[in-house]
Amino acid sequence: MIDRLRTWLQESGAGAAWISDPVSIAYLTGFHTEPHERLMGLAVRAGGAVLVVPGLEEDAATSAARGVEVLVWRDGEHPFGVAARALAGAEALAVEKHHLTLAMAEALSEAAGVERLVDAGPTLLRMRLHKSEDEVERLRRAAEATDRVTAAIIDWLHPGQTELEVAARLSALIGGEGCTLSFESIVQAGPNSALPHLRPTGRRLQRGDLVLLDFGAAWQGYRADTTRMAVIGEPDARQVEVNQVVLQAHDAAIARVRAGVTTGQVDAAAREVIERAGLGDRFIHRVGHGLGLEAHEAPSLDPGSELVLEPGMVITIEPGVYIPGWGGVRIEDDVVVDEGGARVLTSCDRSLRVVEA
């Protein structure tokens, strides 16, 4: 991975790169941590790479980071001075402009004597678009764990639980799989399910509620992301109808996924189904996004997008319908783009699951 970045550095004319996003560092070295307010970065030069870490990360970085020298600074030292030693002599420096703050960019430039900054962010994002077989295997492991948790949480649901209780149970189940949370779990019951990113509340599950569960397990840093639907008690006709429309849209989008198809065409496949059902104005987001070391990464499957899918991309397919005051339905799976179609990683029951009231 670092060699590919070095090749780009030669083409860009930058003398060195300072990679500051912990996700990018994990991608390039295998070492993943969140340094919080402390300085951490990966300095990449033609002749080598140096990972600059705070002292409390020394042992973890030394054991996990691949193909780099580890350089440590300790509390009380000037961290930018340590970073400057790894970057000395580089007049132009490649950085991730989406991540590096202006204050840090100025401090780094002053300490290292850098005259010009160029953006390495788009290059790193392009590199991460195509997953290796090892990355796909980690995503598959995460998806399998997520499927087991999905089955367990549906069996555990009952009226009277709060959304927060269900979210806590999801955390425990994912931990029991030896995984971590991909992101803060979304649990929404009744009218709350019409608000796609509403965090769990103290609302209690009750008869007649649609229950939307959006969560995922992360395995060795690689994240699954799935959404499944349940209903407390027997569903009414409207709930069955809307769920069926969303499932048909989900299946149509997955059937459209293959190398050479644009992300906009995949979105359109789902959107056409929902529009035919007269619910087009209630499908209020894109049909999916990329998946990997982050729960949301490139590519973005936006309406009208002309980005062409390529083998090795990993994406979500997640159409939804949201009706204010009534509720919402979303069904989501994780898929790998292959030459001839989509390899679906998540496979737990996609039907509207009935929870006894």
C-alpha cells in the first residue's frame, strides 16, 4: 500500500507525505488507534516511512505497524519538532486536506520548513475503493457476525423494551462475537422509524410498532452495516405493503450491481420501484455507500451519479421509505462488486419479522 503512495508522490512532485487520518494510517500500516488530541502521523518518503506516535502508543504501534519505523514523542516534548525530523528537506508536502486542520497544517509547515501543501486525500480514497481479497475476507467475517447478531436480537425483542435497551443489547451481542460496533446502533420504533438517523431514545416498543434496526459488527477494523425490520404484533396491510415495496426495490438494486454499471443506475433501479408504488417522494436518500475501514466511505451511490462500479468495490444497498407520523422501512445489505454481479455478504432473513405482542 505504501509503495503505491510513493509512486503517486513521485508523480505529484511532493517530497514527502504526512498522513494524519487514523483510518488512512490503519490502511497503510495495519496499526489503528485514535490519538485524540495528541499528534500522530505517517511520514512517507522515497526512502522509507516513519510512523510518529505519542509515547503511550509506542508498544502497540511497534507490534502492529508493518513496513515502517516507529518514532515516539512523549508528553512535554514539542511533537511538531519530532514530526519535522521525519520530514526534513521536503519543500512540498502531501497531506490529507480533508483531515488536517488549518492550525496543524501551519504548525507542521513551520516546523518542517515546508513551502507548499498538496492534497493526497483523493489518491488515498481511490486506493481504498478496491478491496483486496484479505479486506473482503475481513468484511465477510464482520457480515457473518452481524447476521448472527441479527437473528439473536430479533428473537430477543419484546414489547416494553426501550430503544436504548435494544441498542445496549446489540452492543453486548456484538461484543460476544469478538467484534466491536461498526457505528452507534440505530434502533427506532413506531413513528421514530420515519427519522433515518435518529439516535435511540427512551421510547418503549409497543403493539403495532414498526422497529427499524440498523447496526453492524466490525472485525479487525472492517465494518458491516445492515438494516432489518420487525413489527410488534401482527402487521397491518399498510406495513406489509410498504415493506414489500422496499424489499422489491432492494432486490432490484442488487440485481443491477455489476462491474461497468454506474452507481446512478443502481440507485435508479431501486428508485423506479418505489416511484411506481407512489412513494418516490418518501425515498429521501441515496441507495447506498461504500464500506470498509469506515462505515461510510467511497463510492457514494447517488441519484444520477456517473461513477462506474469496478470489481472489488464493496457497497451497501439500502433503499428506504419514510412517512412522517407513521414510520419508516429500510432494508440494507452489504455486497461486493464482481464482473458478473453482486456477491452479497449479509444474508440474514430480510422479511418483516413479527414479534409476539
